[in-house]
Amino acid sequence: MQIQIFMGNAGDGATGKLQAVQDRLDFVGESAPIIQAGAYGEDGLLQILEVRAAGGQREILVDDCSRQQILRVLEWQSCLEHEPRFDGLVIHLARKD
């Protein structure tokens, strides 16, 4: 599992870094809707990440993450590094301004 963190204006509009990742995935025929982290608490965000990964999504995009949410995702990653079901998973987190 890899975590990529975008700082600043990463999720800002159609030209944002998350949008560029989403466009790349659309080009190769993969669906990756952007999760709005503001709609979830820390535990809720981890749950939605697990659901998406269990559903076979290999790249997950999350916009508007708080510092605490990012820290919790990194902590969660460290607990799962030997879980084969998360091999090849890439999570893109955009931190809110």
C-alpha cells in the first residue's frame, strides 16, 4: 500500500492534482470517484477506505483531508503493511487548506 499526500491546492477544481489522477484513471477505464473527507470523521474515513479496497478499487482519491485524518490513514497503513489484500493499493490524499 502506498499513500500519496498532496498539500495546498491539490484538490482545487478541474486542474487540481486529484483531478489529474482521476483523469488518468478514466483514460484507462478505471472508475475512481473522489471521496470528500469532510463528510467523514477519522474512523468513518478509514471504514470507507476499507470498503473501497475490499471492493477491488486499487487507487482511492480523497479530497479535503484534515491533518488528523491524514495521520490516522498513515497509522492505519502501518498496521496493514503485511496484509496481502492491500498490496498494490494507492491512496491519494489531498490536505485541505
